[in-house]
Amino acid sequence: GQQVMQIPQYQHVQEGEDFTTYCNSSTTLSNIQWYKQRPGGHPVFLIQLVKSGEVKKQKRLTFQFGEAKKNSSLHITATQTTDVGTYFCAGGGYNKLIFGAGTRLAVHP
Amino acid sequence: NAGVMQNPRHLVRRRGQEARLRCSPMKGHSHVYWYRQLPEEGLKFMVYLQKENIIDESGMPKERFSAEFPKEGPSILRIQQVVRGDSAAYFCASSQGSDLYGYTFGSGTRLTVV
């Protein structure tokens, strides 16, 4: 079945450093979505990418969807302590989203 | 406009008991999904339902687990004869459609089996 892999599993950064998480699918995706989950919280939808090669920005966050629609990345510029949490990518599969294992981001002040 | 409502937030059950988890989707959303999250892990798909229909239950264990979304009332995830390995956070999400729409997640039910 479809698998979505995400790396790295953990990332520790100093406040102000950049951060990137990568997502790869075993199959071509109809779309890719990104979610953020704060410690003890629930996943919150961030964005959806649909088109091949699409790039979207939300303030310090930049999301990319690969040309082959099998990979994606999330880049955070100049991290802040409020960025702490786990970032999940989720691939559009038939009837449901398949989530990656997530990248846990720790930001040290 | 209330979001996805899940209850209870925390549930403690002894081994062998039944656990019932409830989820009311966001207003206007007719698609409900249940996901399980073990500590420090990702979200594992369990089941996708629409009103009175199970659309995809490929992630549900074959035994002891069942889900429904009746015409009236919330969606229910039922776990019979719970075991320690069922301890996890169970998240419900709703959306306007299938995988082409962002999901709105509830706050989850943390199930602890003792």
C-alpha cells in the first residue's frame, strides 16, 4: 500500500536557525497536506499543495511540492520557540490521507 | 462555529472492558475519519465514514474494533475487550470531502488501559 516517509525524525535547532523537513511518497500523490501538532495537542491543518512544482509561503514557512508529485518539503526560516511541535505531511490517497511519521522540532532559546 | 468535538478527553479502562469514543464532526462536514496515535509516533488511519456508511475500514483491526456514524448523533469508535496495547490517543477528523480537503481534527481521546 501507499507509504509516506518523512525525515528527519527529530531536529533540534537554536532559535533563529532554519529548519527543513522532507516528505517522500512511494506513489504519485494527488495532493500533499501539512499539519502541525503541538506537544499534547491535536494536528492542525497548515496547507495543501496540489500542482506539480507548486510553492506556497506562509510568513516564515515555505512549502514545496515536487515536480513528480512524490515528494514535498517544509522549510521554516529563522525558527522561533513558537515553532516547537511535530510537523506531519500527509499524502492524498484514495478515500483518506496517509500521514508520515512526523518531524519533531525542538527550538532552544 | 464549533469545531470537531470529541469526548471523553481522557478515558481509563481496565483490561477486558469496553471503550466508546464519540466524535461530532464540524458543522457542514459529512466525512469522518478516525486515526490512532501511539506515543511519539505518527497518525495511523483506522476508518473513514459518511452518514450511515463505512467507506474505508482498511486500517481497523479485524477483531474488537468497530465504528459507526449513524443518521443522527455522533460517530462512535467502539473497542471491545480492551488490552494494554490499545492505549493510545484516538483522533477524529472531519472534512467537506475526501482527501482533497484539509481535515479538521478534534482534541482526541486519550485511552489508557490498566
